Amino acid sequence: MASKKIGILFGKERSFPEAFINRVNTKKNKGITAEAVVIDKVIQGKPIGYAVIIDSISHVVPFYRSYLKNAALTGTAIVNNPFLESADEKFFNNGLASKIGVQVPKTVILPSRELPEKTTNDSFSNLAYPLDWKSIFEYIGFPAFMKPFSGGVWNNTYKVEAPQDFFEKHSETGQLVMLLQEEIIFDQYYRCYCIGKKDVRIIPYEPRNPHHLRYVASFNPTKKVLDKMIQIAVKINEYLGYEFNSIEFAIRDGIPYAINFCNPISDANARSIGDNNFEWLVETTANYAIELAQNIIPKKNNLTWGKYITDSSQKTL
């Protein structure tokens, strides 16, 4: 049996990568080992020696993103597919969720407050000025949240209480393209991990707490709500194609609203998510990576694609 290496590509956070590597190697599956990815050169179209790579950093390192795409060309399975992540943004994903029957907040996308680099006013001849703010505000309502249209963190997120408050805060956003989104007044809130589009971990989460206390929450879902969150988490990841993702749900009147579900490189720090959740994440991800390595088809396309793309190619969505 040919040896198959599983690599993990990561940044400054060490708890999950080290635990993941140790867990895979402790399982002693014949011919399968795990290590931190080592890159000493990148030659176009040349195999890199890894059957599987878990990616935890390429969203902020363009060199790594290109490295992963090149690795995919030679048959490496990448978690998550770097081509999907390159095209990822919240506005489209919200629209897709709505199309497949998932409840999401009402949302609009806004042009950046400042002109993007290398553009002038003439670059926006198709954009009405001013926008139809009256209709936008009537549709969304206040209070509302304004956040960047891409990215999975809470940076540059604003709560806006009224039109004047919106305009004042929007003036601070520079060249960021922002979403304006309905506020969901929730009874309960959960964050969940979904691995391999099949294994789901539901975690009580309180986004109103300081960041280091957000996993300190005592929400307890009914079986009906729990089952619904699991069903939605699997469905979202099936359509987006993510094999490692986290999703946030706000529960309003017993209905889960998917609030933030574009986190293909998710928080996996042991100190923030807690020991039990960390143990589940390490074990489940290790098992999934081993499964991928065992089923790899050498020199073929081993990437995972979402149902939106595969169904669209067959005109069935």
C-alpha cells in the first residue's frame, strides 16, 4: 500500500493543528500519516506529495491559495476546495440559502462608500445616485446590522438604529462593500460545526457576550429545533460544497435563522470553543481526513463541489 500523507496548512494558532496531527498519527492507519505542510518550492503542475490538505490560513495568504489550487490540479484533496473559497461571499450565499428553503434575515448589498482603487465616478455610470434609500430602509427595518459582504469574522460589523445612524456609520466603511441586514431578535443562539457535510456539533453561543465569553451560554434547544438545525447545516454545506464550516443560528419563535454560515476557515482554538467541543472537532476532522486519504484517486480531481455548482451544470436547480 502506497504511503499517503495528510498535511495541515495553518497560521499562528497551534492548538488545533498540533492536536489534529497527533490524532491522525495516533490512529496508526496503515500507510497514512499527518504532518504540518512544508513548502520549499511550487512548480506548476507538479505533485506536492500530499493526498489531503486541511487549509486553515489561505484566506489571508494569497500565495498559499495559489499553492492549493496547483496542488488540486495534481490530485490533492483540499479541505475546503480553494476554488469555492475564492468565489465565496455572504450575499450570494444568503440568496442561495433562501432559494433552497433556509430562513435567513432580509438582506441588501450596498456599493462601497468610497470609490474602489483605480476607478472614478465615470466607472459607475450604471449606478443610480442616490440609491433608493427609502425602499431599502422600509424593506430591512430598524434596528439592523451592517457588515462586510464577504469574510467570516465580526470585524467592521455595526448595529444601526435609524437612517441617520446608518449614514454616519456607513461613512466609516471606506472601500468595503457592505450588507444591510434585518436584525433577528432571538430567543436562543447556536454555533455549530459541520464536517464532511454529514457530522454536526451544535454549541450554545451568546454573540452579545464579550468575545472570550461567547461560548458561555446555557441555551437548550428542543429536539425539534435541534433536528432542524442539523438538517439545515447539512443542507447548506451540501449546496455550498464546504467540508469544514461553522454556521450560526438565531432561533426566533422556534424557527432557526441562518445568520452567519460562510466560515470555511473556522475558529478551532481550544481556549475559545472549550475542551469537549475541541475534542469532537479534532476527532471528527481526523476521521474525515483519513477517509478522504483512503479514497483518494491518484492524479485525478479529488475536490468536493457543492450541489449548486453540480446541479447548475445539469440545469436542475
